[in-house]
Amino acid sequence: MNLRTLRRVFGYTATVSNALPKSIPNQDRRDQARYTIPEAAAYISVPERTMRSWFRGDSRIFAPTYENGPAIFLSFFDVTEAYVIETLRTHWDFKPRKLRKIVNFLRKSTGHNRPLLRRLGVIKEFQALVLPSRQKGQIVHTDIAGDENYVFEDFVKTLAVRIKRDSKGKPVLLYPGDSTVEDNLPVSMDPDVMSGELVVTGTRIPASRIMANYLAGKSADKIADSYGLDRDLIRKVIQHFEREEP
């Protein structure tokens, strides 16, 4: 995520629209539209153009929670689904056409409009996309959809760490970030904490506030001292936004 994008997202060269759509009474907070595409892209470290292609246009993968002409706002559920396919895209090298094919297959076969919000490890239709075979004494899962190999168990394990769920299996907490590092959870999104804004894990401090200080020229150490937080944690928050495109 380049600095120009971060400054725009966090209010340095432009303000993010505050014309959020009105919430529906008794609506699940996780399903309320509140994030702009640039904001959501920054939160889960996805290039803005990629995030936009997933939710806009004729070839999009997802329909956003709110769309009114050029105005698009995403919900926590939208962002969580985007994080799932971002994990497939970056660490399992799934191309846009393949991602769209898998999501459409799961929608049709499961009857759920948002299949990626469910626990994929128990969705037999998702497991049907991979064919287990034994090679050199080890189980290898071959992707039937594209004749490529990928490790299904690792993918499910990754999501179990990064996405926490309620008793019904729906996401309630997201730890966006590099899915290859299990114990690196510096930031989190919880619809019941700061209205779902990305915060420093374990606090109510918006991660955008940390980045605003950093972009204004403060060092990570000074920021950490100002908030009484561990210096290494602050460095990880900054690194989350500066992560290079894999």
C-alpha cells in the first residue's frame, strides 16, 4: 500500500465520504454498510484497484452491501469475504477468473449467497474442488478446477486463526494481515468495537490514528510511548499498511 494511497484514505489529501447509508433498525452490525472501498482495501492490505474489481463492474465477484450509483459501501461481512479470497489470491496464487469460478460454484452448490462466510472446512462442496491423492507417502490435494496443487488443510488452518466465529459459524472478529504468519495479529476488526474500525489489537485505538502520527513524521517508538503500547506492536501495525504486494 503506497503512502499516497494511505494519506488519501486517512484524510491527508482528501476526506473519505461520510455519507454512510442509514442502518436498518435491528440490523446485524456485521451487515451494516460502513467502509469505502479504499478504506477496506487499506484495512486488509489489498491494492485498491483489486478491491474495486471485486465489488464493481460486470465481472465483479461480490455484490456490495450498499450501492447507489458511484457510491459503494461495504460491510464487515463484505470485507471478511474479500479477505478470504485475498488469502487465496496471494498465497495460493489463484487468478481472478478462478476465484470467480469458485465463488460462483459455491453459491450454486450450497444455495448460500455468501458461502465464504461459512466454515469452509465443513462445506462438502468446497472440499469437492480438491481431490486428495498420495504422492511419496504424503497426501496432496489436487485442485480439480484448475489442475494445480494447493494445501487445503493449511488454508483452513489459516482462516481459523484469522477469522473468529460465533456459535452459528458466522464471523465476529477479523485479524487481517499476512496469513503466512500465525502469531502476527497486530490489528483487528470487530463490529462491536469502534463500529468495526480497524484497531490495534486489544485496544480501542484506531490503527488509522497510529498511521496518521507516523505519516506526520513521528517515529514508531514515539508513537508507542504516546499511547503506552509496546514498541514492537506499533511497528507491526505500521508494517501491516506498508506490506508489499506479494
